[in-house]
Amino acid sequence: MTTDVEKFGTRNWGMIADLDKCTGCQACVLACQAENNIPINTQDRVERARSISWIRVERYWEGDFPDTKARFIPIMCQHCENAPCEPVCPVYASYHNSEGLNVQVYNRCVGTRYCANACPYIVRFFNYWDPVWPESLRNHLNPDVTIRSRGIMEKCSFCIQRINRTSRKAKSEGRELEDGEIQTACSAACGTHGIVFGDLNDPESRVSKLKNHKRAFTLLEQFGTDPNVIYLAKIDPNKKGSEEGHH
Amino acid sequence: MQQKRNLTQEYTNKVLLNGTLETPKWWAPTVAGLGFVVLIGVIIIATMVNRGLGLTGLSRPVYWGLFITTFVFWVGISHAGIMISAILRLTQAEWRRPVTRAAELLTVCSLFTALVFPLIHAGRPWRIAYWILPYDISRGIYPNIRSPLIMDPVAISTYLTGSTLFLYIALLPDLGVLRDRTTGWKNAFYTLLALGWKGNPRQWQMQTIGGILLSALMLPIFVSVHSIVSWDFAVASAVEGWHSTIFAPYFVIGAVHSGVSAVVTMMALMRWMWKWDDFIRPEHFDALARLLIVVATGWLACTFLELTFALYGQDAPEIALREMQIFQWPWNLLFIIFFVTGYLIPVPIWCVKKYRNNIAIMFWTSILVNVGMWLERFLIIVPGLARRTPFVFTWEAYRPSPVEWAIMIWSFAWVSLLMLLFSRFFPLVPLFEQKESQVFTDDIQIGRAKVPAIVREVE
């Protein structure tokens, strides 16, 4: 009946990050590094601002001493519906797939880094060097995730390998995917269940319900990127009526 | 009107071919020196391609730096060719004649050099074949024509093809002259290149029509090449300082500013190195300086327009970027140097006729302009990326690495080397244009009066 499904696919993966639940523990960062074969960020790479971390937790201080509060915000690829990185890539290495994901095709990438310049969230990473792991970690690499060579871009994929694995499993068992069945590494690792992953096209999913929450907002709305990552603002008990917790 | 000079055709041939039929004493050492620099540069480039872009000073989020700046700089320089040889040809400015070939040659050499930068700047240069040549079309994956990076090679290769043809067509009559004055393998070389040029009226007609047609056909390229280069930046909607609608005309007029200045530099060098005082005369510098005053002022207007557009919206991040670009260390120092060398010093000097006719002054002011224009591109590209984004955890400065500086120096040596090699085999000042202008200024007898053969331009 609806051509939208044919055109855009049945799913539209999205994520809710509840800043009120974020404790800044960085478990999501660690889980992401382990899941997605992200190279070790050595001191040299961090110092030269070439470290790779698909999700990062930024910490901001709010208020003056002694009423200082730490505010945390996890930032990963926002999987924008109108992604600025997509039209600028000359080889379609950065493109939008039918499930609402902003996908990076490593084999196509020639490393112009144009997408990274266009991205306002600065969540795209360039491999300035070949990735390195200590010998002890070599057998811990995830076989489902491509290791990115030198000279190409990479970024958060919403753990596309988990999406595919779980979808395949559901299909082979002849059933529909359940909401919450797919967990990204970060959402699985979040100790306070602050990161929720799901299908925004399913009106009954948790993400669909949370995205209309009154605390919901998206990052850098002024650019009109229409992100699929939606944040829930921090609740400040001292401020009645104002729930703008983000910086 | 052109100053009347009595230069015989023999004299013209003898002097203008002094770098081609004979070898000037300084030629071999200069070429050897430049060749050495170029060789080192090539080794550094090869090392960088082999080892990776980690050797540069680039980081996150400053993903583009010195290479892209130098790329834009050389594309800008290449605009000299069209400006001098096409626009001035179509507007019949007589003084362009001795300059045309040098300008066209500069276009070809600088474009050739500019093309190198996007290639070596990519993370995987060996995959560029996939990018410029759409070999994957059979699998339905065509390159993304929405990306300015696809339009860049299209525009630049069109421009390079057109300019090379233009240079070659204008070279034909001189190739005939050289063929008739050489022996041995050189004769065979020129015979092959001259395509049977005899100088009969039909050939002259075709050569002239070809030149005029190419001039007119290349005018749209003139506008489009640097417009497309400017869109590399202007389409990045989220980058303050890049996303500006003024960029296309701003870049084009800036390119003419730097390109024509580079021609002035080159003319001074030609006059000094080959001693062509009779052919490259102060009046030519005078005319170019007057052209430059107009171009530079138009470019200055665009610079102010860019700032006006940026500030008009009163968008806080945009204002913050401009504040950083103009007032914060170290950008403020670069900005002052850019503004002073790009406009404030050269233009008032050019306004004085005595200085316009002084070749040394013209030489140094034209160098200053290109220092300023290089900084202009740097000040657009790098502060835009190093801007204070809302996410402070990604703030990063940029310091070019020695590898980047070395490759930039390589590009200057490479362009100079290409042009010096050209000068050894082909005359840098078109002989036939020179003779034609001589004929035009010759007096002819009409009744009892002697009048110039043709009056086309008032000096």
C-alpha cells in the first residue's frame, strides 16, 4: 500500500540517550572500542588529536564553586536524515541506507576527508596510520567487523553487525524482531540503561515513545540535519520549569 | 597608442630566440638546482604516500591544511592565462602581446601542479582512479556528481586541455620559425610539432580563428574552475567561514588578482634573465598594474562583502569565527600580513605612474600580492576547521609538519622547472605576435601623410 516502505525500507534505526541517567562512567566508550575493533589510542595519537573513538563522553562543568555540577553527554554519529557528510563524498562511501543508517563503505573510501569537514558533530575519524593492537589483543578482535586500513574514514555504525546478526536470527526463526532485541554495544554496556536503541518507524517501540518526551532534543538543530540520535535533557531539581540540562 | 619602436624582424628573431637556439649561461645551473629540489620533493611525496598522511600535521578536526591551501593557490595562479590571453585578446588590448605565451604557460604548469595536490592529499591515492574515472559505472555506482570533488577534476582537466591547445595553437608559427633555423634531431622535433606550418594565408586564417574560438570557449571555464574550487568549501553548510554564497565570485576575482600578479613576476624575471628589454617594456608593466588596481579593488570589495555577509546574520558562531580569524593569535598576525601584502602595500604603489614603470618595484609588489593571496586561502581553510565548535572536546589547532612545507616548496620549484625547460625549447615571447604588433605600429603612407597602420588602443 504505502510506497514509503518500498522507498525507505521498513525500519529507521534510532537511539535515545538520556542525559539524566548518564553518570559519565565511559562504559559505552569501552564497549564500543571492543566491539568495533577500534585501534588502541596511544599517547602519541591522542596528543596529536588523531585518536579514534566512535562514541565519546564529553564532560562540562556547570555553575560556580561550590555549586559546581558535572554534566555528561555521550556523542556518537547522529545518523542524520539530512546528513551533511553524504552529498560531499565523491565516491558514495558515505551514504544513507534503506534502514535510516548513515553508512560508511570502507572499500569505496579514498580518504578525501571531506565528509569529516562537513560533519558539525565531528564524529568522523580518519585513519592517519594503520591500526595497531598489542599482541595480546589480537585474538580478541571482533570477526564481524572490518578492520579499517590506513587512509580511510570510519565512524559509528550503530553496530550494524549486531543489527544484521539479530535480524538474521529472527528471520531464520520465522518471527518478527522484538523491540529491544537489538542492542548496540554502548546501549548494552550502559549501567543505567541510559542508551536505548530501536526502530523509530515502529510506533510502539521504546525509542518512538521516548522521542516525543518533553525532555527530548537533538544536537545542533540549527543545521537542519534531523539526527536519529535523540537526547533527553538532564533534570535539574533546583530549577523548576527549566529542564534544559545541556550546555 | 603603442609606443613606436623600430625593431626589425631579424632583430626580433635573434633576441627572442636567444634562450632557444642558444643556451644562456645561467640556464644549466638553475635547472640543476631546481631539479635537485624537485627530486627531493618527489622523494618526500613518495615517502608520504608510502608511510601515510600521519606524516602531515593534520588532525581531527583540521583535516585539510597546507596541501589544499596550495592547491587553491595554484588553481588561482592558473587564471592568469585566460585573463591575459583570452579576455585581453577578445578586447583587443594590444599590450598583451609579449605576455600571452608566458601567461598561458604559467596556466598549464600551475594547473598541472595543482592537480597533484588533491591526489597526494587523499588517504588512498591509488584509489583515485575510481574517483576521477568512473570505472564502477557497470556496477551502477557512479561517482557522486553532487560532490564538488567530482566537479573539480572535471573543470580542471577541461581547463588544462583547453589551455594546452591554446598554448599549442599560438606556438605553431614560432615552431615554423624554429624548424627553419635548426638542424639534426632538433629540426626533426620542430618539423613534427609544426604540423607543416608554412605561413600561408589560409593557415594564418585558421590559426587566428582557432585562437579566437578557443578564447571565447574558455571564458566560461575561466569562471567555472575557481567557482567549483570555491564550492569545495561553500557547500560545507555546517562550517562557519566556509559556507558563504559570495565564495564563487570572490575566489574567481582573487584568482585573477594572484594570477595576473604572477604574470608580472614572470615578466620581470624574463626581462632580467633573457635581457628582452626591447620587448618586455615598462609600458607593459604599467598596463598590467592598471589592470591590477581594478582587479585588486574588486577583490577587496568581495573580501568586505564576505565579512558583511558573515556578520549580517548576527549568528553567534559565525561572529566567533570571524573574531578568531581576525583578532586572535596567531591568526591576527597572518590576517594583518594578508591584508597588508594583498592590498595595502601594492595598490597605492601601483597608483603612482613612476612606480608602475619601475620593473624592480613591480616585481616585488607582485610577489607581495601572492604572499597575501596564499595567506588568504590559508585563512579561509584552516580557521574554518579549527573553529571553536560547540563541542569543546574536539578543539584542535594546526601546525603544518616539515613534510607539508617541503611539498609546498616542491610545488614552486616544480612550476619553475617546467617553465625553464619549456623556455629551452620554445620562445617565451611569441615572435609572430611581436612582429604583428610591430606591423600595426609601422607608419604607412597615405597621400602625403604618414599614419600608423592601425590604431586599436589608446595608451
